[in-house]
Amino acid sequence: MTLKRRRRRLYHRRQAKVGAEPGLLSIDPAATPTRVEIIGYSGEGLVEERLDSVSQIEAHRARWPMLWVNVIGLKDIAVVEQVGDIFGLHRLSLEDVLNVHQRPKVEEYNDYFYIVVRLLARAQQLDPEQVSIFFGQRFVVTFQEREGDCFEPVRHRLRRGKPRIRTGGADFLAYALTDAVVDACFPVVEQFTERLEQVENAVIEHPRPGILEQINDIRHELLTLRRAIWPLREAVSVLQRQESALITAETRIYLRDCYDHTIQLMELVETSRELAGGLTEAYLGSLSIRTGEITKVLTIIATVFIPLTFIAGLYGMNFDRSKPLNMPELGWSWGYPAALTLMAVVATLLVMFFRRRGWIGGTEVKPDRSDAPRS
């Protein structure tokens, strides 16, 4: 992974210019085209529809005791403004909707709550999506950056007429959507756990330079996970403890369970981060051990050839054989085989010595202490 890709994950460019007026709405030119879906329901019935015009929301709002408006794509700023006007959403909160790099948080306004969560999806790379959730009396409004979400189980429960969600208020639906986002994080975190197990095996069995890059990639993505989950835990905690007429006591019990899930997620992420950090040290240690083994083998080979080189050099000197002290064995008929035999015997003795010391082919032999006096 290149440094440029990492920078795109760690740093984000704000859409609003520095010093711009608070509440100024600006869009990203690369944003997804906008469409609006609604689900209106009561204990007896439900309607699910894709709207052609934002003005249709008013009719559905008058008809149904609970209305969920889902805005997908943030390219059409006029649609965002119209939805905000219908439900009385503050301009500052709409600004945060369009500036999609907010940290997870909960904000309370006069007659509604604003929740920011980060939806995690694992494809080629980790790219968290901001999901904004507004809920007040008889309405929930969600804004998503792009197509695809984790809310289908919630829609399925609404379609099946589950009594708890169909009779619950906007606070319970907001809880269900937040809980769906939290639950969607678990498969992503589990994927990182599996990747770390594979990398751990590779570090132990076949350490190679490419593994260090994989570990660094995982560490950067785990940092992105932590930045998405850590404040989410605090946001759910604030929502659970917030004293407001918009949140019932029964919903607080469910929020407490959601808070427990965020703690589990945070623990998994922290464990994975510690394991990734340990893998870096393990890789460097394995590489050092492997380098030491290679150096040891090369040293042993060089040590074996030192006496052989001496013997070959000695018998390679051209002395006068007519003198009795000038290497008469050079004239022997068996002189050449004798020199080779001497080299082989020396090399064999050296290898046996190294093996007995445990430097090659096994562990070092411990001295026998059976006869040592006992203390």
C-alpha cells in the first residue's frame, strides 16, 4: 500500500472553506445522486415508497403516526434543505450532514436528537461511511452517503409487523438503526482477526519483506476502526444517560445493551492492535534469527575450508624435492590421494565437532552432571 493511500485514510479535506459562515451548506462534487425513501407505519399497517418529490413527505407525515425518511446520496443540496425545513432541523446539524467526516456523536436540540455514526464496510479497503440519524416526535430521518447499508434487518422487522418495533416510538427506531450499525462492525473486526492469524503464521514460518507492509496496512486500518468505534461508544453512552422526554425508560434498557456491544467491539479492536504491534516485533525477531542462522552456516562453511585451504596452499608450493627437508612427499606416488584424504578427514572431524557442540543439526550437548555432588 502506498503512502498516498494511507494519507487518504488518515486525513480528510473539509468541504466548507476556512472562516465560512456557520451553517453554510456545501456539497462534495463526487457525492452520490440523491433519492428519498420513506417507510410510514403504525401497529396496523405500513407503507414503503420511493418518493419522486420531497413535498410528498408532508402527506405521509399526516397519515402515519411514525415516519422514517431515508435520504440516500448527498449530491442534491436542495433536497437536504427541504427535508431539514419539513422537520425543523437546525442548519448547523445539516452542515454536519454534508461535511461527512464527523466523528460519532450525539447532539440534543430543542425537539430532536442528532446522532452521527460511521458505517464500516470491508471491500478492497476500509472506507467508513457517515450515517446521520435524526429522531424526534413521530419521525426518524437518516442521511447516507451512498447506496448500500446495514438497515435491511430493521426494514424486515417493520415489514413483518414485529410488535416491539411497530409500536415503539421514534427513539426505539433510532436505537434499532444504531444497533444495526454496531452489529455490522463485528464481521469487519473479525476479518481483521483472521488476517492477523494468517500473517502471524507467515511471520513464524516464512518471514519475508512483504509481510511487514501487510502488518503496517492492518495497523493503519485498525486505527481507522478505532477512530470510528471509540467515539461511538461514548455517543451511545450519552444517549443512554440523557434525560429527555424523547427517550423512554424501556428504550434506555436496549441502549444499555447496545453500549455493551460497543465495549466488546472496542476490546476486539484494541486486542487486534496489540497483536499487530506484537507481530511487527515478532517479524523483526524472526528476521534477526534467520539472518543469524544464515550467518552461522556461512561461518561454519568458511571455518571448514580454512584448514583445507591451508593444506592446499602448503602442498601447492613448488619446493625442490632433491633436498630431504623440502617436502619429499611431493614425489610420492600416493601423495595426491593422501592430501585429499587428509583434507576429507580434517573436514569430517570439524563437522563432527560442530555437530557435537550443537552448532549444526541439533541442540548443544549438555555436560554430564550425574557424578556432580548434590547440595
